[in-house]
Amino acid sequence: MTTQTRLILAVVTWGLAAMAVVLPLVWLINNRDWGIGLMLLTPFVVYGLMRLGRALEGWARASSPPPRP
């Protein structure tokens, strides 16, 4: 797998994970009376997404091992 393919896969994976986490969180904050309490959770969600992005970038930029003869 080439580096460019890994990078595209990492970006798509992060985007799907971010949408899967952020959209329900935003909907709950907006539509539930107790949703404002979820605002306390938001910095941890953002931090987790940043960590996921860094891990995916490291995976995408890692050189693959040389093929075996």
C-alpha cells in the first residue's frame, strides 16, 4: 500500500469517526434539556479526535517494511 493511499484512507477514517462522534453529540446538546451538561464532555471528545488524527497520520506516514524475497 502506497503512502498516498494510506494518507487518503487515514483522512477518510478520521472524517467518518469525527462525524460519528460529533453529530450525535451536537444533536443531544441542542435537543435535550440535559444536553448542556454534555458541554463538559466536549473538550475530551475534541482531544480524543486530535489523538486519533495524530495516530492515523503516524500510521499513514510510516514506511512499510521491505518485501520478503
